[in-house]
Amino acid sequence: MSLKANIIASYLSQTYITLASVMVLPLYIRYMGAEAYGLVGFFTLLQVWFGLLDMGLTPMLARETARFHGGGMDILAYRQLVRALEGVFILSAVGGGLLLFVGAGYIAQHWLQTNALPLQQVETAIQLMAITIAVRWLGGVYRSTLSGAERLVELSLFNAIIATLRTVGVLPMLLWVDASPLAFFLFQLVVTALETIGLWLYAYRCLPRIAPLQHLGWRFSPLKNVYRFSLGIAFASLVWVLITQVDKLLLSHLLPLADYGYFTLAVLVASSVTLLSTPISTALLPRLAKLDAEGNGNTLLQLYRQTTQWVTLLASSAAVTLALCAEPLLELWTGNTQLAQQAAPILRLYAVGNSILAVCAFPYYLQYAKGDLRLHLIGNALFIVLLVPATVLSTLHFGAIGAGYAWLASNLISFLLWLPFIHRRFAPGLHWGWVGQDIFPILSAAALAGYGMQWLLPHNSTAWVQLAETLLIGLSALLAGITASTDLRTRITTKYKLYGATTDFCLHRHL
């Protein structure tokens, strides 16, 4: 499969999904109310915490699928691994979903702070969330097989269709039929069932066929050979959830549900910075694992550095734009001046923190490809001890702003202290060139260009002028970052020379 095609398809899909998800939020708040939208934010939070049941199995399966296509595993062993994971996911979906369903009453009464919504309606909404999360969970194993097989073009198209149904398709019902949380989550359940069935059908179409006399069975023994790698990812996922979601979990209890909805809105907008790098990582992980299985280390590191520049460019440009234009963007988007003033500081902190996070993920990609997450486990254990208590304390004392500062600090500490150590272990001599050539020039150029453009602009209060100014700031940061990127600059220059040479040849031939 073409890595370029996979990345482009993933980006188009992710961009569309992000825009669709973000653009409909003011409509959700308008039709359902801020408190009901707080339930939507809580639904997103529950999905993340439910993901801890994964225990690193889906990333492991994606890697093993990539290794299978790279010649590192035979057909029968691979199919038995997929079957074993199907059994694990069925059991965990039933167990986790049932636990959440039974606990819906406690969550509604003792955790969430509701005012306008009836308690029984909130409890029923949480029960619908539990069923929806469990059904969607079953599709994880099939999504991993498609991702590991680099079927990302088809998967991206499917994701875009499902996202359209999930985000935009619910609007006619909210507008003309029923705008209650129960109607909203019942609609999500139907779409999720269609998603899981679609993933199952396509994954089985793409799986290799075993010989007629071979038998798969329902055994968990195939997991023995990969459980250490899976547990490494599971621990990393636990730390990830603790660091990135503990503030949101606390605020879901400390804030009134309506205020929590506004906080969720700001964090979701800031997450667009991270989402810009997700398509690259989705395409990059199986390709790096395949290159390592083939013993092609030089190409692996070259691709690693190239994609670092791409991610730095996109993440830094987006973060600069959101940080400099947070308040006018929120006001233009929601039409609520007070909401924009309250959410803008949170948006700035999370946007900058997410840009650092996007770059900090790269050493993990390297360890993933090598199949050795031991140092990743040690580093994550240290972050649990040092950073999670800081997040909890800052959230309890300063609320959402404190959570934003803790998030920014945690990612900055990771970049400055831990990344050099990981590179020294897995790619000696790489780190300072990686920072000095692949990250810092792009980051500094984007920040300076964005700030300079903001200083030059008149900051007119007219809505359309504010939007144009925001686009100019973002475009300035993006173009400056492209100019500072050695890889992108070389690619553009090479294509320009080829185009010029072709044009001269055609002109000469014509004459």
C-alpha cells in the first residue's frame, strides 16, 4: 500500500470528521441545552476510560498484522491470534458494559451535578451510553486488522460516512422530532451498531484464508507470545488516560454539568491540534513495524525524521493559530461572548500542550516498531508518580485553568527530560539533530510568523474581518513552517525544478 495515499486519505477523513464534530457543537447546545451537552462530553469521557479494558491488545494486533504482511508470521498463527482477540473483546464488552449499566444510577445521583434535567432521564441516558460504548468496543479488533494491513483509504472513507451519520445525521431528529438526551443517545446506539457490523464484514473480507483442514477454535493460547508487548502498551495506555483524562474526570464531578459542557467544548477545539497528527501516526506505525521486520533500519529512521517535520509543521501552525486567536474564534463559532471569554484561556493552554504532545509521541512510535516498550513503561511510571498528583492538586485548587497548566507542564517535561534518553537507547546520535533540524526551526518560524502577523493586523471587531485575520495568522505560520522544513522545502524545490525542466523541454521541442 502507498504510504502517501494512506496519509492523504487519513488526513482528509480526519479533517472532515474533526470539522463535522466541531461545527455541530453550537447546534447541540442550542437544541439540547448546555446541561444536556454536558452529558455528551461525559459520554466522550466514558469512552476513553472504557478503553483501559483494551490492555494494549488493539495496538498489538495492528503491529502483528503489519508483521504478518511483512513475512513475520504464518497465516494460521495470525488467524488464531485474531480469533483469540475476538473472544477477549466480546467478554470485556459484556463485562464492562454491564458494570457501567448497573452503575448508571450511582453516577447520575452522586457524581454528576445536574440542575434542570430529571434524574431518571440522566440515569437512562447513561445506560444508553453503556450499551453504545460496549457495541462500539467490539469493532476495535476489526479496526486494528484493517489499520495494520494498511487498508487506510477504505477505512478512512468508512470513518467519514459513520462520522457524518453520528454528528450531522442526528440534527434533523433534534430539530424536528425530539431534542432530549435520550433521543440523542438512542440515535448514537443505532449508528454505532451499523459501524461495528460494517467493520466486521470488511475485516473478514480482508483476512487471509486458512487451509481447508486447519481449524481456528476459540483458544487464548495465541496471546502467550505477544502478551508482554501488549501489557507494555496497556500500561502506557493507563498512564495516558491518567495524565490526559484525570482533570476531565475531576471536573465532571466538581463543575455543574452545564459548565462542564463549556469546558468540554474548549478542550475539544484544542484537540484538533492532536488530531492533525493522528492520520500520520495511524499510517506510520504499521509501516515502521514492517520496515523493522524487514531489517531496513536506515529507511525507518529517514521516514521517522521526515514525518516528524510534517507533524511539527501541522501541530505548531494549528497551536499558534488557536493560542493567538482563541477568544475571537470561540465568539465567532458560538456567538456567545461570555462563553468565549471563559473558555479562551483553557483553549490556549490545551492547544500549546497538545502541540508538544504530538511531537512527544514519536519516540513511542520508535519503541513500538522495535517491539520493546520496557523504557516506555519506566518513563510512564515516573510520570504517574510526579505528574498525576500535580494535575489533581492543580485541578482541585484552580479548576479548569489549573488543569490546563498541569497539562502543558507535563508535556513540556516529557519533551525536555525523557525524549533524549529514549533516543539515546534506540537511535544513538539522533536526538539533537532531530530537535535542532526537524523540530525547532519549524516551531520557531511558525510562532514568530504568527505573532508578527497578529501584531501587524488592525484587529477589527467585524466578524468576517476577524475570521480573515485568523486565517491570515494561520496561513503565515504554516508558510513560515514550510520554509523552515528541510524535507518539505527540498520536496517543493525538486518538484519545481522538475516542472521547470519539463516545461523547457516541451517549449524547446515546440520551437
